[in-house]
Amino acid sequence: MEKTIRGWGYYEVIQDSDQCKIKELVVKPNSCLSYQKHQYRDELWFVKSGNGKVIVDETVIHLFKHNYILINQNSWHQLINGTNEDLIIIEIQFGFKCEEEDIERR
């Protein structure tokens, strides 16, 4: 697996096909991803370790180890790690397109 480094941490693609992609995301302490949505895919997030929160269409949901959440297509969302430990998420993307270009940021 090859790491893709971002300001918030990094991700590795575990499996990739046309309509399904599986990633492991490692969000550094006190970091967050951009507030974003996807036109062509849904995402299922499973918390492998750590704690955090996600904002989905302006609703705050707290995440703990072994929790999961479905992020529906076209829902604005942001993953936040406000702790002093890494937040590790297994992300399953599924839908018409599972491409990095399918991101609209606010």
C-alpha cells in the first residue's frame, strides 16, 4: 500500500475497483479534513481506533472506537480529530464513481 500524505495525516488505498474503494485514513491529533461532499458516491466509515467527531449537514456526531456511520451522497461532511491521539478510519466508498476528483469543498 502506498501512503498519500495530506496536511491532516494520510490515507492508504486497501482495495480499488470501479464502483468500490476501501481506504484507511489516519487523521493526526488536532487535525481535520475539509468540509466536503461527493456527487457520485456514498461512504461508510468505521472507527478502527481513536475518537473524533463528524459534522454531517451541520449535525455533530461523536465517533468512538468501533462506531460506524454512513455518509450519503451529496451530504456535506467533515471529519475532525480534536484529541491528542491518531484517529484511524476505515472508509468504504461505493457508488457510480469512486474517484478523488469527486470532491466539492466549501
